[in-house]
Amino acid sequence: MTAIEKKAAYSRRSFLRTGALAGGAAAGSMLAAPAVLAQSPIVMKMQTSWPASDIWMDFAREYVTRVEEMSGGRLRVDLLPAGAVVGAFQVMDAVHDGVIDASHSVSAYWYGKSKAASFFGTGPVFGGSATTMLGWFYQGGGQDLYRELTQDILGMNIVGFYGFPMPAQPFGWFKSEVNGVADIQGFKYRTVGLAADLLQAMGMSVAQLPGGEIVPAMERGVIDAFEFNNPSSDRRFGAQDVAKNYYLSSYHQASESFEYTFNRDFYEDLEPDLQAILKYAVEAASTSNTALALRQYSADLAALASENGVQVRRTPTEILSGQLEAWDRLITDLEGDAFFKKVLDSQRAWVEQVSYYELMNEADLRLAYEHYFPGKLQL
């Protein structure tokens, strides 16, 4: 978008606000009705990185519902799937340019701008869970580092927030059984972000593809193994039709959260209460998304096994250990960049403090589960 186009877009937004307010005030003086009733809603164009049928569009709709209801109709969200305006990997640029006002995506999708993007979604995490790392963003200094990366280093005209601590991502889908590191050598594998560097170091050939392109790529032989994120998304786009071996548990993307970005001009031009609604609706949707994920991911995992003939397995310990060793080598390389090291040092300090408490205090859930549902885990 040119400077003139940006100025025009900004002027349009300002007109929508000031014009609506002026119209509301005039109507109020004539009709003695509350001005808010006469205002036209501010329409926020928000594109996701997900196909229209993906469960993550359902998660995005939960955010939209909260924004619209909390704003009393003053904000309306025009929610669009991947490809409606730009491709799944281009939403950050589109928000920066003002082509769209907001996005619902993940930071690994703009990893091409800086590998540090992956630290805010799919980094090494050092033994922390997704909840641990979302806590780091809001309470451990992560949000300031994110602003430094996006605004100061990359010069992006965006404001961003994170929500929904995702369950660890499965290692994914394979046509045949894999039992160790030797079995994955040379596999053409789909993943994104730093996981691409990690698994290439373990002998895989990696392609970074949006979710909607995975199954067609598998059918054409462009890839022969893949991961996306969760059983529900995988089942909806037909993973079970192209592979039958599904491996849960992995360190390649042990933590991730949704990234909500807003064009900075659009966001800062809003009234303070509307800014707060966009910001805190992320937290509200995070809770709702977590509840929906627990229900639907577990149901779809069971259906993949019982209805679709999928062999659900836990990733072998040898592969998990190999991933940690590959992370060790990758971290050493990444820390050659001063900003990267600053982020990693911040995360290490947070995880060392917080996860010590979490792990020492956590009840042995496996022991309890096996007590009440004996023989079902088969680990």
C-alpha cells in the first residue's frame, strides 16, 4: 500500500468515527435518544490464516462474539478465512499495510521475516508448557520483547496480543510406523517456524505449507509426512485419508498460542474503551477456546481411531530425545544474534522459576487416570 493509500485508509477510518459520533450527537439533540443508538458500527476487517472449515475459524468466531457483545454493537468484525484477501502466510504484512485491520494467526507464519518470530509461538520452551509460555508473554517480559521485535527491529505498524495456550502439537502423520531417528531420515515433512530448522537437523527435508495445502501436497507426493496442530483440524482437512499412523507428543512445537495483530493506526484511532475490548477479548476467548479444544480435540482423536482406522501412538522416546539434542545445537546457533539470545535468556529464566513450581506441585495425572481407567493408555 502506498503512503497516499495509507493516508486515505486512515482518513476513512477517522471519518467513520468522527462522522458517526457527529451524526449520533445530532440525532441525540433532536430526538433526545442516547447517541450510541445512532452511531454506525466501526467495521474491523479481520482475516485468519485458516480455511473456512477449520476448527480454528470456530475459535476466531468466539473472539468475534465477545468483541461485538462487549462493545454493544459499536464494533463489528468482518471475519474472513485464509485467502479471502491475502494468503495464510501474508496476514502480518497485510495488517502492517492496512489492507486488513486485524489478523488471527500464529507467529511462526511470519518466521521468514525473523526467526525470532518463532520464539513467541514455537520455540525450544526449555520444559515449559504452552500455559507457561503464555504466562511468560504477559508476566515474564515477553510482551515487551515482542514489541521490540515487531516495532523497533522490523518496523511493523502493528500491535499484537496472544491467547489460547495450545496443547503440545503431535509429531504428526506417517504412512508407515516410525520407531527411531533412523526411520525419519530423508522424509519430506511439513512443519513451520523453527521446527523446520530443528527437523532438517534431524535428517528430514522440510516444506513450510499453510494448513489448507497439506493434504493436496501429500496426495501429489510433494511431502510424505506432516504435522499441523491438533486432531480436530487434522480430521477436518482429511489427514486420515492420506496416512494412518498418528504420533502424539513432540518437542518440535511444544508450545504455541494464537497471535492477534491489529494495524497500529486502526487500533490507536479507536476510543480507549474499544481498544480495551479488543485487547481483553483475547483473554476471554482464550478461556473459551481452551474449553472447546478440550472437548473437540479429544472427541476427534477418539473418532480417528474408532471410525477412521487410525493407529494413535505416542512418539518414541528415541525421537523425543533426538529432538532435544537437535534443539541444543540449534539454540547455540541462534544465540549468535544478540536479540535472539536476549529472548532465550528471558525464557530460560522464566521457565526455570515457574516450571520448577509447576512440575514439583503437579499431581501425577497418569497415575490417577490409570487408577480409574486401567489399561486404556497403553503407553
